[in-house]
Amino acid sequence: MVTPESIRESLERGMDCEHVEVGGDGHHFEAIVVSAAFAGLSRVAQHQLVYAALGERMREEIHALSMQTLTPEQWVGRRSG
């Protein structure tokens, strides 16, 4: 069974993240992913990095994942705002 923790672990192994939060009910998941790798990329390109980090899991196990992708600067601004 897919769990939020297993998705978080896959993301942390698959890409350089400063912060990752994943929640969900086993069928639908939501994630906040903070990475310097997102700087200068479009939202689509950021999401493609996340999908690449999850690899086959996105095609085989994870059927619904909504996400917010942020650079560290955006994350700090969001948290202090």
C-alpha cells in the first residue's frame, strides 16, 4: 500500500529537497516539495522533476498526486508571511 511516508522517502531519495511534506488517504495524495532545483523552471518543469523522482511509482502505484513546488526562497517567504 502506498503511504504518504513512502512517497516522501522516494522524493527525498530521488531529488535534492530542502523540505517535503506529503499527506493523503491512501488513494489521493498532496505534497509540498521545496528544492533549489526548481529555481528558474516553469511550474510544469518543476512537476516533471517530481514525477521523475517518483519514477515508475507514478505510473504503477500513485494515481492521484497534487503538489505545490517551491524554491527555498518562496518557502521562507510563505512561512514568514
